[in-house]
Amino acid sequence: MAIVTLTTDSGESDFYVAAIKARILSVNPGLNIIDISHKIGPCDIAHGAFVLRSVFRDFPRGTVHISGVDATGNKGEDYIAVSLDEHFFVGADNGLFGLISDKQPQSIVALNKINPLATTFPERDIFAPAAAKLASGVNITTLGTTTPQFKKMMDRQVRATRKMISGHVIRVDNYGNLLTNIPRDAFENISKGRSYTIQFGGEKVKRVQASYNQVDQGECFLLFNSLGLLEIGIYKGNASQLLGMGYDSPVSITFED
Amino acid sequence: MAIVTLTTDSGESDFYVAAIKARILSVNPGLNIIDISHKIGPCDIAHGAFVLRSVFRDFPRGTVHISGVDATGNKGEDYIAVSLDEHFFVGADNGLFGLISDKQPQSIVALNKINPLATTFPERDIFAPAAAKLASGVNITTLGTTTPQFKKMMDRQVRATRKMISGHVIRVDNYGNLLTNIPRDAFENISKGRSYTIQFGGEKVKRVQASYNQVDQGECFLLFNSLGLLEIGIYKGNASQLLGMGYDSPVSITFED
Amino acid sequence: MAIVTLTTDSGESDFYVAAIKARILSVNPGLNIIDISHKIGPCDIAHGAFVLRSVFRDFPRGTVHISGVDATGNKGEDYIAVSLDEHFFVGADNGLFGLISDKQPQSIVALNKINPLATTFPERDIFAPAAAKLASGVNITTLGTTTPQFKKMMDRQVRATRKMISGHVIRVDNYGNLLTNIPRDAFENISKGRSYTIQFGGEKVKRVQASYNQVDQGECFLLFNSLGLLEIGIYKGNASQLLGMGYDSPVSITFED
């Protein structure tokens, strides 16, 4: 069964998500709909992009991913379908898709250009049928008018020199763990076995663990997680609360000579 | 695959929802179970009815909808299966189904009358098997004893004169948007192009937008939403919090002569 | 379709749950994945065990249940697959599986022993493929090295004499109802028709109802629920808040001579 995933900021107390699913199944009842999350912060493109880029490649190639995060987009922004990194994406051209992969998109089409439909609920009325058609094998170029590019926003960057790497917390997860944007690659390329000090929230730590359970309960751990990113936590505790850190808090690594 | 939807007030931290699904699949493993919401307020029939009536018609005809909102009902109320508006509904006869459609039900049967089962968990023990059978093609009249009507409650009404429409907020959604019960039909029939003033929470507004993104960030918008109902919001803000309005807050439209 | 269930403490705002599902479907796209709950308290083994043991038997025999609660486990604990009570379970050997059934496990295998994979995300990288294989008919003994037992923890026990039963609240559910560990069996065996007084949070009650709706709104009810356990609630109210009781609050029944 072909898969359509949903990532929205619609919450779970309303009819919105079910309406999207009903529309998808009315186009093709054989599709397998998988929820990624409906708890993205309202219009929080950074949150939505982080979640989607962290997981979309785990799905089979050709999976169709609907983004219902800031689904209406800003005035004048199109609704688009994109073929990117061997997956399909459907949503508003609000910058989210520009944050999920460094690859060049293979195709971008603007939806709702031919016989445009006026709707306040594009997830249901435009994204759902387009996604269902893509998942059913319809060629993306037949869904709209080809367009050369989508909106690109600058993502928060890591700064790295021979002496130092500076990054930020990009996500506080359900456990209160602090996921940073500092990648293992940069760390290993720069450290070359040198000693180092990791600084965050008034703490200074001189080593990284291999797993969550290698410190005692209530102690701070640092590790490179399954995304290859530096993560800070308190074993069986809530690091965000206990360290007073949150989204955007700075984290740096200084290397000794 | 035939579809069974679930709308409950059971939350997502307990075993209740999974037990309902397991029972449905034990009757027919080929059914497709779609969650509408499990975050209906405890025993909040108005919330459950609003969500279910807003979405059930988006599903294919013949879809079976379980309501596990106030599932036990009040003392003496039956459990029922209903054929209504080309869909099936199963739940307590607590008034919820009377709020979801103006159509006359085609059939109503009282469940659990023949060899009644004593259970504190009717969603699992009575609704799930009845719904699974309906979705598998079993005739509704074989599931129980035919009964002439279900409980009808008065829904909160809109008052409309030539000069004024008075309604209320019937739902604050995940975005903090205020969904009212004022329908576009009534507005257009009465306004006939006249100027008007919409009043709510101390604000007076003289126009309605066509889409969410036609005002600047932080500004108030009003539109007729995908349900055809007047909706008030703050673009990229939380209108409920910022305007101090909630469920039941009054909204009125006054027309000039 | 064979079923794989998920019970985790991962929440619903991150990519974790979707990553587990994607991995399962990449092994066998025909599996039916059912969420039990992702709202288990972080590393709360008692909560996870209560939910899983309350529902797993409602699923068809042979269903595979992944526990992603405290998924990493403590240092030195294995990842295991277990055949128990005609179902399969996959997770960390952190004591959770020892709390879900009194039956003896038929098979236990330690996963990730042959060519062990270093991962900080065992739910996705170890549990998901093992569960997908089990659900696809692979023999459990081929998945790892047979091991004689899993971790057993003492569950909170009920104390019962001829004169008295003492128990505790083991779960506050979504409605604020207080589920205790006092079983109907023990109550009936000891009471033998004698009068009794149930004490909890300063209240004394001398009878048990058969259903939730047999008291007036706002009044306290006690019943033996669908799990056969004594449950205390306020009809259409939140007993936990109104009685000031929560997890672990004592509840006792004293029998008259």
C-alpha cells in the first residue's frame, strides 16, 4: 500500500485532520495514511521542518508527505507539490520544504492554478486530492503548472572554526532533552582527538557519552543522537526544566590546542 | 476497505481507545479504523456533536461512526445504532446524534436489548461489535429492536431579523480561532449588499475577508470558513486569548438601513 | 493483516513515533500498526505496564506489542523479544514485561547480541524490525539468543484479611476516575454478603454501583470496572481533583462481623 504522511499544526481536538484523511481515502481507499504529528506549534515552520526532515527518509521512496503547517501560507504564496530527494511533498510554499533537504528538487508544480478553487481549507481541498493522486501513481507534472523554485529561508547555522563550534538548541523533545544543530561530522572533523569543553546554560562538560543510560539518574548526559546531532539531557529527568534551557539556547564546544 | 471512525472523550493516555480498536478488528480484521478525535471534552456532547457533524459527510457513504462521548449516557438511556444521512452511527442515546444532521433518521435500533450484556465499557463491548458488523454489511435492523426516535436536544440557535443576526462562539479551535454558529446563508440573505457592523468582545468590524492571510500579522480577520460559518481569528495569533473570548461568547451583525 | 501495537513515552510532537512506523512498514508494508498510547509518562514503567496489561489480550493471539517506554533501559539491560500469554512483546528488559501477566513466558530472546548495532534509538533500529519480523511469521528463536528470564519487579500488592482489604490508586484516567488495584474477586471472596465500609480521601461509602450512571450528577460512585478493579469517580465530574486523590492514594474496605 502506498503511503501518505500527515504533518500539521491542526491539533487533535477538531475535525480538521479527519477531514483531510476522508478526502484522501475518497480519492483512493487503498492508501495507507500515517500521522507524523499534528502537534506542530501553530504556524511553527521551524518545528514542522525539523520533524519532517528528521523522518521522511525512513519511509519508502515515493512516499507522499503532506505538510499542513501554516497551510494557508502568506498572502500571494502558492500551494505546491514537490519531487525532492526521492519523495513527494505537498503544502504551502511558505518555506518549510526549503528546510528539509539540501538536495535540488526534481520537479515543483504550483497547484490550484488551472480552474482555481477558492477555499479556506487547502489541506482538505487542495493538498489531500493532490497527495492521493501522487500516491496513486499520477505524474506530478500533470497536477499543476511547473515552477522553477520554491521559497528558501536561511536555517539557523552552526558556526565552526578550528578552535570552536557554536550552535543552538533547535528542539526540546517530549523528554525535555535538548536537541542542538551541532553535527557529529563537524565535531569529529575539528576535534581530531583534542580535548574539548562543551558549554551550555552555565554548565561545562568535557565528554560525550555513547548512550542515554551511561550516567547515573539525575546526571547530565551529552551524546550524538540518531540524527547525528549533539543532544543534551538529564538521565530520567527533564533537562529543559532543570537547566533552564529551551529553543534557541546557545551551546558551544571549545577545543584545546 | 470499509471505514469505522472513532470520536471519543477517552483521551490518549489510557487503554480505552486501543481496546475499542482491538474489538473492531477481532470482528473484521479488514476494516479501516480512522480516529476523528479522542480529545473531546469529558462528556461534552456539544463538542463531540460539532466535530462529528463537521466531518462525517466527507467520508464515503455507508461509513460507520462510533461516538464514545458520554458513552454510558444518563440512567435509562439506550445504546443505539442509527442510519442517518447515508451514514451509520453507533453510541449512547444521549442526544449527540440529534445534533449532527437535520435529516430524518432512516432506521434506529436499540442495541443490547436481546440478551443484554452488563458492562461498564459499552464502547468496547457494545458499540465496537455493532459498528464492525455494520461496516461488514450486516443489516442494521438485525442488530437490535427498532425504535421510533432518538433523543433530541435544542441546539443553540442563531436569531436573525432584517436588522440583526445574533449568534455565539460554538468552538475555539487549536489555533485559538473562534468558530461561530452564524451561517453565510443567513448573512447573505439578510445583508443584500447593505453595510454592516460585526460586534464581538468590544470590537467592531465592518468587513469580512475571503481567506486567513488577507490581513497583516497580529490583525483580526473574519471569514466564512469551510463549514460556511463565520469565524473570527488573529492572523498568526490566538484570538481566544487576545480577545478574551471563548465558547458561548456572543457575536452579532447589525445591518444599516 | 497481522497487527503490531505501539506503546511509548515518546509523545506526539516529535518524529520518534513516525520513525518507528516507517521502519516497521519498510520490513513489511502489509502490517497493521495500532497505537495503544504515546502519552505514557516519560520512563513511567508502572503507567506503561498498566495500559499494556489492560488491553493486550483484546487483540488477536499472535499480535506483536512494542514497548517504547524507557526504551533504552538501564545500563546493562538487554533488549528482548518475548512470547508470553499467546502474544509477542518487544522492548527493553527494564521490568515492564514482568508486570503485564502472571503467566510464564514461553520464549525470551536477547536482541542485538549477534552483530550488535550501536544506536541511541532502539525503538526504531532494534524493536521495529524485530516486531515486523515476528508479525510476519518469523520464529522468535531466530531473532536472538535465548535467555532464561526477564527482569521481574514487585508490583504494588493488595493486602487482604478476613476483616479488611487495603489497596491503592494505580491510575487516574482521562475522566479523573481513580482506578484501584482492588479486584472484584478478592472483594467477593471476603465479603460473603457482609456489610462493608469503603474509605478513601476522608470519605466513607457503604455500597458499590453496577454502572457509572446510577448516581446523580456530582455524586460519588464506586464500581468494579471492565478490568474487574474497584474504581472511584464523580459522575460527570473529576474525582481526582474533587477528592484530592491521585496515583498511590490509599483505599480500604472494612467488613463488619
